[in-house]
Amino acid sequence: MYDFTIIGGGIVGLAVGHALFGRYPKASVLIIEKEQEVAAHQTGHNSGVIHSGIYYKPGSFKAKFAKAGNQSMTAFCQKHGLKVDICGKVIVATNKKELPLLDHLYQRGIDNGLDLRMLSKEELHEAEPYVNGLAAISVPTAGIVSYKEVADKLASLIAEKGGEIQLSTTVETISESNEGATIETDKGTFQTSYLINCAGLHSDRIAKLAGYHVDMKIVPFRGEYYKLRPEKRHLVKNLIYPVPNPDFPFLGVHFTRMIDGEVDAGPNAVLSFKREGYRKTDIDWQDVAEVIRYKGFWQLATKYWKEGTEEMIRSFSKKKFVENLQHLIPDVTEADLVPGPSGVRAQALTTDGKLVDDFQLIRGRKSLHVCNAPSPAATASLEIGKAIVEKVFQYK
């Protein structure tokens, strides 16, 4: 019997495993991952940004975890020789009506204890010469990294400490008692004293397998990107973000310099017809049926139908996508862009159509279920891991 079993080999599950060995050095730890490698989904399709915490409600888990995670993720990468660049970012107001929103965002960042600076139009152009903007917030603590490399390093550290990572293994049933849990998989049965669900896009299903009703469902949203051609990368020095639309729960298209030097432009946000659907043609009819039958989805769709329609148009029209990008950098043209990667965001949605905006943990008898770990989960993963292990310590 294992002392701890984690379902999900993404960066959050791996961070939990790493934190478990920090508190319980002699523990037996098993990580079950259905793919052939760790970090195959949200972690491996992440934009690579180390967030600062400016966007999040003061006092929320997201705000606290992002600020602390920014520091711990940077320190982790430096300690283990992983590429990391604290390059900073600018959040840009492109018209007069965005200026009050920019001021509000600046104050929120100050309330979250961040070191920020307001930039005039002239100062913005010194930082990012090709950006169209009236003013901007400079966020010097934002950075870039490869979260796949971070996840691989966490996996190797766990293995060095005696942890086991069972790849290509799908969980089929879970039976929980006061003594622990029995996990039936397609590769055999595993017994554990304590179960931690970090299954990301399938976290609600794993919780349900363990016998817990959660008043939410994971609804997948695909974010599609383009890449700037190499000869146009000079248009973007670091990270360029718009002022987020307060009426729509996504950050909007932006420009991200990646740790390998490439520049991503995007994403949009469209409903995915598969929880792990990275292409428009990816369809899982069970996933589609779950969304279509879910009352909460229709509540959300009714509220955001206009914004959702615009996102869908951008998904199929490169011209419209580019027009959106030109609000930030007017010099970008269709010819400058080539298709880039896509990612799928596991967004928890309640039955009344509300997006679950913060981290959501559900405690079982001998289990803990991470049913919502939204952005900045990768940035904050080491802090989330420690917080989850503290919860386990309190209730074990």
C-alpha cells in the first residue's frame, strides 16, 4: 500500500509529489498518469508566462499564490539550472475608454503588493517601440519559462527520492473507505492510504469516480495561437498584453516572447468539442454531450453570446484575428503570422452558469480533490503543492 497516490502527472500533481517528500521524506508516493509522458496536456501546452498576480482579486488564493509562486518558480528554475527570464511585461491601454480600466488594474496590483509603474505613451514606446498605446502598466516581475522543463525536473526529483510515476495508466474505478482508497486501472489495482486528485481536465470525473458530487463541471475552452515569422520577431521585445475586458472572463489576445525566442500571438477562446481537443477537428461525442446537457453552459452562453460569437469568428478568420492583434501592434499583417500551437483550459463552471474563478479543493474521507486550478496554476504550482500537502497534513 502506498502512503500517497496522486492522479494526474501535470505540473500541479508533480508539485504535490515534490511537496509531499518535503514534509514526509520517507513516504511512499505514487503518481498515476494516463499519458506516455508527464505534462502532456495543460502544462505542456502552456504559454510559459510566469505571472505576477496583478489581475486577481486581493485576498484570493489566486492573488496570494501568484505572487508567492512568481518568486518560488523563479528560484526553483535558478536552483536547478532551468532557463528562466524575468523580462517583465506591459499591459496597454490602446484607447481613452481603457484608461480608467488601466488605473483600476494598477490599483488592484498595488493592493496585491506588487511593484508596478505607470508608463506614459513615450515611456511605453521606449519599452516596446511598435506598440500602439496611450499608457501602460509596467510589470517587472513577469517572466517566461518552459513549464514542460519544470515538470520534467520535478518528475526526476520525485524519482530520485523513491517516488513512482506510473505512465500510460488510466483510472477506471475508485473505492474509498476510512482506511484509504483502492484504485482500479487498466494496468492493475493500487492501494493507497491517501488519494490526491490533480487530474486537471478530468478532475470532476475523478471526484465523481471516488463518490463525490461536485456542483461544477469542467468545460474545455481551446486557445488558438499564431506565431510571428522569425523576421518579424523584432516587433515584440518581451510580453505585451491588452487591458482585459471586464465583461469577459479571458485576458484577450496578446504577444508572448517564449523562452526559445519564438513569439506567440493569441489566444482566442472557443469552446472545445473534446477535453483534450487541440485541433478544430478534434471531437469527443461524450464530451460534447456532457456540455450540451449541462444547464450551466447554456447560462454562460446566454450571458456571453456576443463575445463568444466574436471568438468563433476569429477562430475561422485569420483576417479578423489579425485585426484584433493590430489594436496592439498595427504593423502586424496576415503574412507575418503562421499557425501556432493550441492549448485547452479546464474551466470549472457551476450549474448556474458562473465561472469558478478561484482554486477549488474538495475534501473526502481519505482524499483531496483539486477540482479547479485555473491560471496562474503553472506559475503558482509549487505554492499550490505546499498548500495541498498542508491540507493533507491537517486532515490525514
